[in-house]
Amino acid sequence: MWAIDNGLLASPAETTGESKVVTDARNRLTTARNELNAHKTSLQTHEDDLKKDYGPEDVFRSLKDKCVTQDSGEYTYELCWMGRTTQKPKKGGSNTGMGNFARFEMVSVDEEVSADGKGLGSGDRIAMKFENGQHCWNGPSRSTTVILACAEKDEIWKITEEEKCVYRMDVGTPAVCAPDDGSNQGHAHQQKDEL
């Protein structure tokens, strides 16, 4: 029969009771629905990303997920912008999560700048708060405050443990350098004057 041979009617031998044309149409509809759901998810991800705080003028958006490391004795410390801070043992063992990015804050500092220009200087600085890191034995969950100052390249200058499992990183980055228009966003001009 022509209708069965061309897939318009189901063959009496078929167990589904559907013709090939109906089965193909159902498969195309399922594929189209899956693609639509994937696009909706992608759109929601991008809309959520647009609502996130990437610092003044979204300057940290381009750094998202890029990482900078610093060797410090028996550990290597890693800062992943807008992501996490991590302590990695050099002699094996597992990494320790020192916090996940939570928010930006402003902090006041009054510190020396070394001869090589690496240091926070004095004044208000942008800081990134990383919270809810790995739980500390007999203590809180680890957290890190990353205090930023103007520098030619992304670089961790100093890591300290201010309290049990509460860390501080002093970090240089071009992302907070003041533009040449005279604004004082990153206090780069002030730091250079102090040298």
C-alpha cells in the first residue's frame, strides 16, 4: 500500500502504532524544544551576568576567571578574579579553598610603598571580599580580603593570616590605576608621589 510504503500510515507490524512521518515530526519537535531550553538557559546566564557587580565601571569583567599566583614558602597562593582564592601545597596534598568572591568594598590603608613600587600606600582602596572558603579546623570558614593597588601587571605582593583562617592579600593590578583624566579611582598618582 502506497501510504504505508511512504510512511504516512503505520505498518501493521509496527509496535508504536505511529507512522514514520509522525515519529520524525515528534523527534524534530523534541529537538527544537531542547534547543529552545538551551537558548533560554544561556540567555538567563547572560542576563544574570549583566546584573553582577564587576567593580567600578565594570573594570573587572575582562579579568573574570583569569588567575594570578604567588609562591610563598611551602605554598602557592592563587587569586582567580571574581572567582576564588586558593592555597596550594607545594609538596602534595589537597588544595585549600580560602574563599569565593562575594563583593567589593572600600578599605582605608596606611602602609609603606617599597622602593620597587609594590605596596598599598595610604588612602582608600578597592578590596574584594572572598568568603565561605573551606572550613577551618576548630575555627571559622576561611575568608580572604584582597586589597588592590595600582601596578603595571597583576601580581600578588603579600599574603598574611590576620586571624585564624582569615587571610589578606595585597595585590597590584592595572585595573585600579587612575586614568590620565585626573580622577583618583586607584590612587596611582598619590602612590607615585609617595615614592
